[in-house]
Amino acid sequence: MAIGTQSVNTRRRTYAILAALVLGVLSGLFIHTLSPAVIHFSEQAATLMTGIFLRLIKMVIAPLVFATLVSGIGKLGDDTQVFRIGGKILLWFVSMSFVSLMIGLLAGNILQPGAGFVPPATGDLGSLKHPFQPVEFLLHIVPTSALDAMARNDILQIVVFAVLFGLALPAAGKAGKTMLGWTEELGHIMLRMTDMVMLLAPMAVFGSVMGSVAQSGGGMLIQYSRFLVEFYGTILVLWAVLTTLAFLVLGRRIKDLIRELIQPLILGYATASSESVYPLLLEKLEDFGVPSRISGFVLPLGYSFNLDGSILFQTFGALFIAQVYDIHLSMAQQFTMVMVMMLSSKGIAGVPRASIVTLVAVLPQFGLPEAGITLILGIDHFLDMARTATNVLGNGYAAAISAKWEGVLSDGPTDDVI
């Protein structure tokens, strides 16, 4: 496809998603004023619209992650490169996780988001409890079946299998080269399928936003406006820090990268689903000049270990609950909490509502009531929208930075098409 035509199509898709976002808010506010039966019907319609799109995206995820990761490792050529690139990017992930946790901690202490809230009655949170067990986590990393991992879209297990598969290709000789070519073609086909699925993105954005607003209305947003403004403000601070750090590595090209990431950020924000963005993010990074062998290796790791927005929410949310119950946490306790969250957040990849689940798991260890989480549940969708967009931004930056470190970042769309 010509670059000019591709640029026009990209702008049209971005405008369509933005229009769907605005229409979703307006439609939701109107529907909220109607009868409960109409609201219920609109919620069902929203679930259908969003569900179709997310299921189609999930259908593509497993073969796409496998193909891009195997072909990426195969093109790296040797184990030394794999471990060098992987080691560097994992160090970056850990560093950004620490930065995110500390920003959430500082914001929670300065802004006092829990001040003025009334503690809720204790409720049943059994379905959200998921205590971090190191042994269980380590065992979970290793798949018992590659097909089972792909059927469940367990990214972490798919990554392990794909890495081992990719490392084994050179030893297979001619068969390995044939399989490498096959995975490259599979990745290419999956990206073309993604283009087809992305035509439904505006519908999914409209349904997701309309359903949430129709259910909660503007009243809940007004009631929690201070908390939402403070959380979104903290997220923007993290964006500024991440962008500054990326600028130190990428220089002025950061502007081009941000331009490419606009559409994935909007889609991630509107759908509150990182999975929905993965294929599109791969394409945009390629347009920016990141070789597919780098993005195909870094992004699957990032989806398991680099969730900056979700991690920031951990410390911010914990301090919010402590303030609601007027529980003082010393600086030593807060620093210990950061360390615990650093570990527990890595062991929750793939768990539904991972941010809430991780927070519920950590709260009792510091004497904080789990029931405080019920104050957040009602607006968690709107929090998750910001968390998801931040995760997308962090992983987009990480892939570009890795390509720059390896000296393979080009000035435009790469010829290295998976």
C-alpha cells in the first residue's frame, strides 16, 4: 500500500474512533435518562458491539504473538542477541515499574485522594482475592500445553513457548529455515486480518463508552470527579516522565513516534483493553521504523512485565483506601509496599481486572481493609481506560528504545515485514 494512501486511511480511522467516542458519551448520557428497560437493552447492545470486536481481536492475538516472536528471535540469529536484548529491555521494564509506583506513591501522599470519603461497609470480595504466590507464579509461567496456552490467550505462557521454539530453529537446519519463513508469512497474514477487524473498532468504541455511561450516568462521574481528576492528573505526570525518558534516547524523533501512537492510544483508552491494541501497535511501530523482529520480541514481554498505568494505580489506590479509613502508613511501610507491589504486579499478568485483583491481594498485608476497594469498583472502567492507554504508551516507547539501542531504528516504514 502506498505511504500516502496508508496515511489517509490512518487519519480516517482515527477520526472515526474519536467520533465514536464522543457519540458514545452523548448517547449514554441520553439513554441514562430513559426507562430501566431501555437502559438494560442499550447495555446488552453495547455488550454485543464490544464483545464481537474483542473476540475477533483475541482470535488473532495468539497466532500473531507466536508468529512475531518466533520470527523475531529467528532473525536475531543467535542466543547471545536474544539474551542481550531481553536483558536490557527487562531492566528497562523494572526501572519503569519502580518509577510508576513512586509517582503513584508521591501523588497519593500529596493529593490525599481519600480525604472526605465515607468508609463502606464490608462486602464479599472473595471473587477478587488472588494472593501472590511466588511458586505458583513460576509454575504458571511454564505451559503444560502450547495449544492450551493459545486457547486461553495466556500471553506469558505463549512467550515462553515461542522463545524456546525460536531458539530451537537454528538447530533444525533446513527445516528450521522453512519454519522461520512459515512464521513470517503467518505473521503477515495475521496483520492483514487485523486490518479487517479494525474496521469494526469505531463500533466497539461507541458500544463500550455508551454502555458504561448509560449505566452510571453523569452523576457518578460528578461524585467521583475529584478522585478521577487527581488520578488522571497523576497519569499525565507519568506520561510526561516516560516521554522525557524516551526523548533522552530517541531525541527529536519522539514527535514522530507520538504521532504514530495516537491511534493505538485512543483505541486502548476507549476500549480499556490492551489486547485490542496489540496488532495495531505492531503496525504503527513498524511505520515508525522499528523492525518487526524487535517489536515482535519486546511487545509480548511488555504485555506481561511492563504495565506502567496499572502499576501506578497500585500505590495510588492503596493510599486512597488508607486515607478513607484514616490509617497512617509510615514511610518504611510505604516503601515496603512498593517492593511487594513490584513483585506481585509481575505475577498477575493475564488475570481479569488485574489492577483491582493485585490491589486486593496486597491490602491485607499492610492492615488495610479490602472493603475499601468497593469505593473504586463503580468507576473502575474509567480508571482502566487511563491505565490501558498508559500501558500502550509505555510499551510503544519501550519497543522504539530497544530498536534504538540495537542500532536498527530506521527513518520510516521498515522492509522487515514480519
